[in-house]
Amino acid sequence: MNNTQNDWSEVISPKSSLFDLRLNDVWRYRDLLLLFVKRDFVATYKQTILGPTWHFIQPIFTTAIFLFIFTGVAKIPTDGVPPVLFYMCGIGIWNYFSVCFTSTANTFVANAGIFGKVYFPRLVLPLSVVMSNLIKFGIQLSLIAVVFGYQVLVKGYEPKTNAAILLLPVFVVLMALLGLGMGIIVSSLTTKYRDFTHLIGFGVQLLMYLTPVAYPLSFVQNKSYGHLLAYNPIAPIVEGFRYAVTGAGSFTPGMLVYSIVSTVVILFVGIVLFNKVEKSFMDTV
């Protein structure tokens, strides 16, 4: 009997406490994580004609609409940045957050069938969503690079180069972790309160207008509602990403610190809540 017990290759035991996160299990299942990333990326373009080209089409059309509404009609300034480049930067980093958030927000409900059949760290699935969408963001980043090169070489735009360009990876990682943290919080709540599934799309649209995607942060700072953006941890990331690319904007180091602290807190709360819900979510989904 003792020999049989020693032959086990995997031992699954209940978690001892709410903070027993077992993040090392995610690393042990890294092959499964990469498999889910590949699945998400391939499934997105399966039976499509244009494939990854959709990641160019969406920001181009959105930029065209922003140009018409916010530049042509509303006459909102863009801090001296060419409007096309200004909107492209905001749309690119915002799209990455919104996709990560909305996709991870449905983790438990969308994958209940898999969770009920086999054991693996449940956090692997939302992490795979963030990583697969990072590939898609890389495609859109290449489009931003093309627009930037066109504005500099053809239009004569002179960006204000600064050391913040070195922080581009930091802004992307912060946006990924923030989308992951907020997504798994909502995902944990939807197992019991399905109303959140109806609020996600609507809430993301409202959140975009509280984020300097279509306007610079300087445009609203002195307005009566400008203080609302001070509590939005996404706003400094979008403004900082644009500042790193163009050198223009109202970004400050304090804004980066606020976003880092907010992201860490939100992610920690999300992982703890996710850890609590995953033990019994099959009873409510």
C-alpha cells in the first residue's frame, strides 16, 4: 500500500486558506498555458478570410471616426500631436485593456465545461487570454510604428523624444495586469450575480469616456469633471503610453506610481477573490 502511495505523480489537496494562492502551480502548467494561448490565437482567425488583418482594420476605422467627431466636429486639441498618431496610440493601448478585461470577465462561465472535467490551475485560462491578446496588440503596435514613421518622414512631424520611451514595456505590462485583475474580479462575481455579464460591454464603453483615449488629459484637467479621471488608474497608463511615443502630454512620474499601486492592489484582490470562488463555482455556474 505504501509503494502505491509513493507512485502518485500528482497530489491534489484542498487549499488551506484564502491566501493559499499556489502561484507556483501556474508555472508548473506553463505548457498548458502556451497551449491555451495558441488555441485562442488560432480560434480567433479560423474560418476568416482576412485573418490578423482585422487588427489593422479596427483601429484604422476607429481612428477615422475619431478624426471626424473629435477633431472635425468637436475641435478637441491633441497637444500638438498629429491627430492620426494621437488617436492611434490611445486606441491601441485601450483596445488591449478592453479585450483583456472583457475576455477574462467571462472565464468561469465560458469555461465551466472544461473546469468540470479536469484539474489544472484555473488562473491559467485568464493568463492565456492576456498573453494571446498581447500578440494581437503587437500587430497593432506595428501599425502605430508605421503611422509614426509616416508622420516624421513625410509630414515633417518632430516628436519630443524623451527617456519615457524606455517605459513603453512597463505601460503595456501595467495595462495587461490591470485588465487581468479587473477581469477576474468581475469573473468571480458573475458566478453568483449574472447581471455583471450584461454590464460588462456597457461599462467598458462608459469607462473609455473616462479615459483620455479620444482627448488629451490636459483638455479636462481644469474642468469641473476633471477630478473623475484622477481616480481612474487606466488614465495615467494611456496618457503615459502616448507620452512615451510622442513626448507630448500631461504625464508625470506620480501618475505612474499611482497606476502601479492601483494595479498591484486590484490584481491582488482579484487573485484572492478568484482563489476563493474557484473552490465552489461549479455549484453556482
